[in-house]
Amino acid sequence: MLLPQNTVDADTNSSIIQPHQTCHRFTLAEIQSATNNFDVKLVIGRGGFGNVYKCNHKIGLVDQVALKRLQTTSNQGTREFEAEIEILSKLRHGNLVSLIGYCSEGNEMVLAYEFMPNGNLHDHLRKNGTDLYLSWLQRLKICIGAARGLDYLHTGTSTRHGVIHRDVKTSNILLDANFAAKISDFGLARVGPIDQTKTLVSTSVKGTFGYMDPSYFYTGNLTRKSDVYAFGVVLFEVLSGKQAVDRSID
């Protein structure tokens, strides 16, 4: 496919950021031991990638770990798995979830992250009037933290390239023990040039309906402004308590 001038094809240039040596590779035996052979009782979440398990005993040097296991029937796959390792293993910021390591053995693909005890922002916004209810001060702190994480992705990873998340939403903003926000799920992320006033990233349209900006949706031309648009939707959700998409409306 011929690309317009000053356009980068992100789907063929997604490995600019290489895996960092601090990203540990676990054996399948270690993962199975930590999850009691993927015991369903340890499942704490489910997504397009697969099940997420909480490990209550140490894996490697970390006491509590969340393990995301790719299901063979998942609509995501090897490409997203590799993208997450390539990008997250290189990034270090207080408002990004930390990738501890991964396992790729046979048909099993598993990602190991630091465990976030307070879950995700989406669940808290849906629980008004319960113990999960967030105060306005907590909401403000979470929004500022997520914004700092996005700013680092867009401008702070190197002198030439930034990272466009491409799936910013409330369920991908995790909360640690102190309710600090940490952006997660980089399976759809793409490396792109920082100076996007002159350069576009051409890519297939992926993301979550309700958060994708119209320009990217219709043209496939991705810029970091697409993340900013999605973050604006997140802010409206935090302010209003309403979901980005209300399926109860005809």
C-alpha cells in the first residue's frame, strides 16, 4: 500500500521500542504454580485478551502479581501480546502499570503485572453510593495522574518517538492502594513520531466504540490527539457518572 507523504505505517513499524532487559521471562511451570494451574477461583477480571488472575504468593521478587492469560479463542493475539511486551518493558513512569515479565511457551502467552488492589476506574464510577464511591478529591487525583501518564507516553519516551495508547478508557485506568491512577493495556498501542504537526501514523482502526475520535475512525490517520479525545470522554464520565455508551437508549 502506498502511503501519503509524511506518513508512518504504525502496523509495520511497531518494534521501534525494543524489549528492556529488566522484563523477566517466566517459565510456564512458574506461572502454573503461581495460579494453581490457572484456578478459576483466582480470576479477578476478564477482557478481550483473556482472564486475569491474582497471585497471592510471590512470583519472582514481587509479592502480589496480576497475570493476564491469552485465550486461544481471544480476538486479540500474538501481535498484541508482543506489542505490550515491546512497549511496556521499555517504559517507566509512576502513572503507568508496570510489566514485571511474561511467559511464552507452547500455546500459552501470559503477561505479569504489578497488582492493583483498587481495581479500575470504570467499576468505581458504576458504584455510586457504595464503598467503592470516589470522592471528588479522589476523582481529581485520578484524572491528573492519568493525564501525567498520557503526557509521558506522548512526549517522554525518547527524543524522536512517543507512544499512542489507542485504547484510553476508564476500564484501562487502574488504581493502586493509594488510588493513584496507572494506565494499562498496551496491546493496541503504537509508536509514533512526537512531531505530529507534520507526520501522521496510518493504521487500521482499532479501539473501543465511544472513545474513538471521529477523525481517526473515518480516515485511519492516528495522532496523539486521538488519545486526548478519548481522555476527554473519560473526564465526562468522571464528572457525570454516566457511561461513554448507554446501550439502554434506542
